Amino acid sequence: MGTVLDHQKMQKKVVQIAIAISLFMHVFVMVVKWQPEIENSLRRINEKVTKIRLVEPKKEEIVAEKQKALQKKMNLPRQIVTSEKSELDLAPVPTRFLSEKTQVADRQTTAKKIGAFKEAGKGQKVGSETLQKKVAKATKKAKKAKVSLSALGQVKVPDSVAPKMEERELASLGLENGREGVAGFARNNDYVQDIPLGDMTKLNTTEYKYYGFYHRIKQRLEQHWGRTLQEKAQTIAKRGGRVPASSDKVTALSITIDQMGKIVDIELKSSSGVTEFDEAAIDSFNKAGPFPNPPKGMIVNGRAKIEWGFVVKS
């Protein structure tokens, strides 16, 4: 009897040991089976982390993302502008600016001096003491005017109070990194939003095949807009009127020309809120026209449409 009990106990221990060995083997096999996959997963995670840390985004990618964010935020229309040439050899980026060439700027700025477009010349940024006094005097006199005039864009010191500079003084002015063979500071009269003022006009631009035609129109308008606006400002002053200084005054026009470049119609798309300023914009276009040789690609059913904006900062 005792032998049977001992035998049963022995069998029970064998079974328990077998079960224990079986569990151990299963766990061991499981670990062995999954260990390479765990190690591979950890290795892949480490590789991803390493890539994130070591691979920095390219400069043009950063610029592109900023441009996309700006366009999404502001929902600004594409705009034809004039810009100084960029020396950077970077891939094109999305931009709202159209111009003569596709280019990327390291930092976008627009010239703070207002006038017909001009590149920054190579020279000294600070002129003579006499010249600085002339500029300060002219600026002070201009600020006293009730209406600040513009040349297709921003505030411009009227020619009648502009400082008279000697050629040698003008030739000495410019920037250390300005263009050789050019004298004086950069100027621009494009009205661009959300671009900081600087010593140069440096913008991200995309080549626009009709840029040349628009540039010719702009050059013609520059001959009439300032003078016409001055006349309208005098009309406002004579009747004792004043222009609210709360915001920029923007007149938007839609101009229709025929295939010969003659003006067929001018539509006021949006008013500046000042009748005389709207009239100045329309009169300037009528005086500047016709605009010969419009590109054939712009002509549809014998007509071409041009959108243009005039701004007066008050």
C-alpha cells in the first residue's frame, strides 16, 4: 500500500516538474521568438529619433512653410512687384509675388524709401551732416501736409520739398553690400503687406510671363499719378475738406483694353472712400494710355483685362 502511495506521489511530482518545465520552455520560446522583433522595433525607433535629431530642414523648406502659413492666414492675392536681384542659389518657394525672375531671398524686405523703383547702390549708409540736415528739414515739412501723397504705393516726399543734393553727395550714399555702379539708396513704390521695411527690396518671386507689359504700364502711370493726386489734394484743401488718417485709402480698378492697347473701359471695383482719390486713379490711367502691344495671351475675344490698385497713406 505504501509502495502504491509512494509511486503516486512520485508520478504527481513528475507531472508537476513536467508542467513547470513546459511553462518555462513556453515562456523561453516566447521571449526568444519575440526578442529579435523587439530589438528590431527598438532599433527602428532609435533610427527615427536619430534622423529627426540629425537631419535639419533645408532653408528653402522653412521659407516655403512660412510662405504657406502666411498665404493661408492673410489669403492675399498674387501681386506683380519689382525686386532687386537675389544672389542666392536656392530652389523656388511658394510665394504670392510675381516678377521678372524666380528667386528666393534670405529675408524678405521692401525699401523704406518711397519712389520709382531703384536698387541700392554701393557706398556709405550715413551721408554728410549737411545732407542729413536737408533730409530732416524736407521730411519735417512733408509731415505738415494734411495729405501725404504716394507714387503708386506709399508715402512720398513731394518733389517741391525734396532736398537738393549735390552729385558728389548722392554718389557717396548707399550700402556696403549695394550694387556696383549704382548710386544712392534703394527705393520702391509697390504697396506690399506684411513685409518689413528695410534698406533693400528683396522678395521671393515667381517669374511672370507678362511682367514686362505690366512694368511698362507702371512706368507710364508713375508719370501721371503723383501730379494728378496733388491736383486732387489741392481741390480737397480748397473746399476745406480733410482726409481721415485712420487707414490707407485704396482704389481698385478693372481696366479693359483692346488688342491695340487702347482703353475701352475703366470700372471702379472698390472705392478708397475719397471721391477725389478715386478720380485721380481713373484720370491717371486715361492719361497714361494707350498701352501698345499687349501680349496675345492676354487677349480674349479682342479684349484684355487689367486689375490695378492705387494707395494713398494718410
